[in-house]
Amino acid sequence: MSDRMLTMAEAVREAMTIAFDERPEVFLLGEDVGIYGGAFGVSGDMYHRYGSERVLDTPIAELGIVGAAVGAALSGMRPIVEIQFSDFTAQAMDQIANQAAKIHFMLGGALHVPMVLRTPQGSGTGAAAQHSQNLEPWFASVPGLKVVVPSNPADAKGLLLASIDDPNPVIFLEHKLLYKIPGRDPVPEGSGRIPLGVAKVVREGKDLTIVATGIMVNKSYEVCEKLAAEGISITLIDPRTISPLDMQPVYESVEKTGRLMVVQEGPAHAGFINEVIAQMAGSSSFGSLIAPIKRLAGMNIPIPYAPQLEKAAVPQIEDIEAAAREIVKNWR
Amino acid sequence: MSTNPLVMGHPLASTENARHALLYMCRIRKFEEAVEDLFGRGMMHGTMHLSIGQEASPTGMCMALTIQDQITSTHRGHGHCIAKGADLTRMIAELLGKEIGYCGGRGGSMHIADVETGNLGANGVVGGGIPIAAGAALASKMMKKGTVAVSFFGDGAMNEGAFHEAANLAAIWKLPMILFCENNKYGMSSSTEKAFAIDDLADRGKGYGIPGVNVNGNDVVEVYEAAQIAVDRAKKGEGPTLIIAETYRWKGHSRSDKNLYRTKEEIEEWRLLDPIPKFIARAIKQKKLTQEQCDAIQQEATDAIVAAVNEAVKAKAADPAGLLDAVFKKVSA
């Protein structure tokens, strides 16, 4: 067995190299993914390993890059396109939302778009409002896109391999703060896939169910550990893919705990995590709840610059801890 | 199923080629007239963008292409589909919302694609197909397919960022691509005079370091000759070409158009430049076709459209039952 502790950047790169070695039609394109190794170092040495024909440095032209990936995907290739910051997907949104997402459906199944768009998202780097957003709901609200939000290196590797296999467009949202830190669990050797659309029960408890996405899984995990010492036991569920969304483990857990808290980094208003609440509200498990559902999410503001302002804008460990303690203590 | 194997080569190289050029221009004309008629009679819903008057451009371009060469098309895309060899019945059926339509009724007029004839699809977004064609050309280059990808678009698309980004990518990567602009003078109501500060749209080629050429888009021979040069250049690995084909749409932008932005006189002037009689006269003069043959070809086109409409009208309406399962392609085990 492996005990390799990789960072998410290393795990993503490993998945890409496995896919490169398995399939000649896989290639990577994006801004500075070549000699530079990617703005966050994710492609690393791939340019030197695979050459400029499979690791394509592009001009700064997000719409053109994603469009070229769509066209190549329609024509027998399997592109992985890296958009340097998820904020810049706004430049490419026609190709993402109007073209890639709709082609299979709109053209009556004649064509499909096996493309993965990888992009770093999230706050915490002091890069301010145009380099720090969490845009999960933008993509989750477009039928025809699959949306993956890995919270740790081992999942990132298996999910990215499954995403590259998938015949449909996949948006793969990587959190910048996770790139350089090792995960809690080792990353398996080999080319194992983690299927899209299967949530992961990260840990089990009996007092509270927390559903969190991306980096909020990590923050919530720390809270679970800390509160376990106080005798509060928590089930933590990571959907891993937000489209499609696997709610079954959430229903099963809530039937045991009777309490639900949802946590996301993005703004609360019309956020992705609201979908979890809506589906719970309409399910037969709703009657198991003994407490109002608690939502923790980012403030409805652009991400600010100064460190103390930036921290205030999104849920922190202390916020999650306080909310978890409160819901368990107040609702019995 | 494509209706006919495509004929390649110069429209006046032989009787067969001349017949093909005339037949396909007439198919496009009759198809568009049928669509207008079906709309007028309330048998089609949605909207339509007719390319009557523009038939020579797609026909000439596609006579330089193999069936494996790829195209992307536009909202005004019926002509491109037909010129590339699409099945007329499945096209009409799509517009009528039938199960046998190209998109099973899910796409309609603006989203017909045909994998068998290398048609990657019409597009509802102006300029949307241009980067996609660049990507198809990139795939051709990476996979050493030896094919070319043509993006058809209108003058309006040349002011979209998508045009600029795709033209630049195609140029720096020397992609086997052709940027084919049907300059029909208007992006909806905006004339090229209002929308461009340059007189010659082909000048844009210089900005990307690629050839920019002007052709008479109502002359199928001239279009073909420029297209063949561009195809040869692309297939030799020398990169893309921008072709500006000057043409005119006789009908409005869509069915809501009241033609407030142009004069009746202008429309009449262009109707006199009809590409079909122009080609007939030339083909007869060069003894590639006789008047009788030309009459028969026109009748053949009409008969094909009538047969397609009759078959499509009888076909089963698209069924909403399968919609949810149609969003994603199934993941194979």
C-alpha cells in the first residue's frame, strides 16, 4: 500500500500524466502551462516530458482557448484546458455555457464534447475581487456541464482521471489554498478512478450532519475533530461532484443525526449549497430534522483585499465550530 | 445519410461539376423558399434566417472540400448544411420538430449538425463557431488527418472577440483552417459601413499575418477558385486564410425584419445579381450544360425539396419523454 502524501497540485499533475500516457488524444492547453509550468505550478515539468505538441502554451485568449478545446474535443481529441483563474472563465463563458454544455443535447446527440476545464478558484491569497471568487453556482446551474470540486489530493487524482474519461464537458474546480498542502490521506499509486456523482462520507457521527464543498470540507473536518473531544460527534459529507449531485448519503445521515448544517465558500445568495437545502426540504427525510437547517456561506460581497477583510468574507474554522456547537446545544 | 456524394473541383471543369454547382445552389434556393412557405402557412414555429441570394458562397467553398473536411456554420446555416451534403428530409424534419430531424427536434434551424458530412453544426451565437473550427483544425493537425476546417460566419461576426481570438490562434499555430466570411452587408440592421472603420474587410488578415482575399460571393466559380487556393495552402501546413465573399441576403434578417435599414432599390439591385442565372449563362456559354439540362436540374432540385417536405410532414413528432436522458452522453463502462 501507498503512503504517499502528495499536494493537490502534485496529484492533479499525476492524474494528467497518467491520462497522457494512457491516451495519445489527451493534451493540455492554457496560458503559461508550458515552460512556466502553470501559474500555480500544476503542469510543472509536463512540457519537458511531453513536448510542446501536447502541452500547448496559448496566448491570453480564454474564449479562443476554450473554443479551440471544444472544437478539438468534437474532432477526436481529449483536451484538458487550464484557465489560469476561475474568474477568467467569464471571458470564455460563451464556449463553456452556450457551446460545450449544449452541443450534445442541442445537436440531437450527434456530437459530444469530452473536454475537461481545470481552473483554480477561491479566496485566501490576497488577490482581491477578480482573482478570488468561488463560482460553483455559475457552472452548477448550466445543464450539460458536470462540475467537480475536489477537497483533497487523493480525490483530485481519481476524480480528474474519471473526468478525462467522461465523454461530456467537465468543469474541475481546484482550490488554490489546497495546491501546496498535503492531504490527510495518502494518494494511491496507479490509475484508479473515482466515479463522478458519488458523494463521500468523510467521517461519521450521530449528532450533526455537515455537507461542505471544496476547502470547506477541510475546515469542517478540523471542527469535527475538535468537537469530538467535547463529545459532539459529526458526520461530514463531501459531495465531490456538485453536478451531478448525490444526495442519498445526506438523507441517510440526517435520518440518524436529525440536524443539518451546510457550508460553502461562495456567497450565500443563490449559492450552490442552497440546492442541498432545497432537495432536503423536498425529501421524505425532512421529517427527521429536529433543528432548522443551518447555512454557512460567504458574505454577499466581492472578495476584499486586506487579510482581515478577506477572512471576514468567507466562513472560517471558528465560524463553523461556533455554528456546529450552537445547533447541537440548542436543538435537542 | 447524406443525399449525394459530394463533387469536388472547379464548377466549370466538367458537365458533372457544373451540374453539381447548379443543383446545389438550386437546392439551397428551393429549400429556403420552402421554409418561408412553411412559416407563412403556420406549419413551422420559432424563427428562420434565410440565405436566399447567397447560394454561391457555400456551394463554391464546399466544392473545394472533401466529405472529411469540417465546417462550422451560423444561424443562417441551411446553405452550408446543404452544400456540405446534408439530407434534406432530416433538415426539414428538424425545422418541423420531428423525431427524425437532425437534432430530434431539440435544436431546430440554428443547430443542425451532420457528422457524416463533416458539419460540426450551425450556431445560434454570432462568432461561436469560429474558435470551434480552430479547434477542429488543431485536432486535424495533431492527429495528422490532412483535413481542413472551414468556419463560415457573417460580417457581423468579424467584430466579435471570438473571431479575433480564433484567427490569432489559427495563425500562430498555422492551423489548416479557412475563415470564410459571407459579407452580406448587414449584421441584422447594422451595415458594414456603420460597424467597421475599414473599407476592405480582407485587410483584417494582415493583422493576423495571414492572407485576406476578396471574392465575388455571388459567383460560384470565383468563390471556388479562392477556396481551392486556401484549401491547398492549409493542407500544405502554411496556415489559415481569410476569405471575404461579398454577397447579399434578399430576405430580412429573420421573420421579424421589416427592412427599415435598407432601401427597396438596394434589394432590387442585388436581386439582379442573382448567382443562379449568372452561373447558368456561363455554364451554357462554356458548353458545360445546355438550357434543357439547366431546366431539368432546377426541376430536380424542386422535386427533391417537395419530396423532403412531404416525407418530413408525415414523420413522428419529437417526443418529450427522452429529454432528461439527452443532456449527457452516456459514460461507457
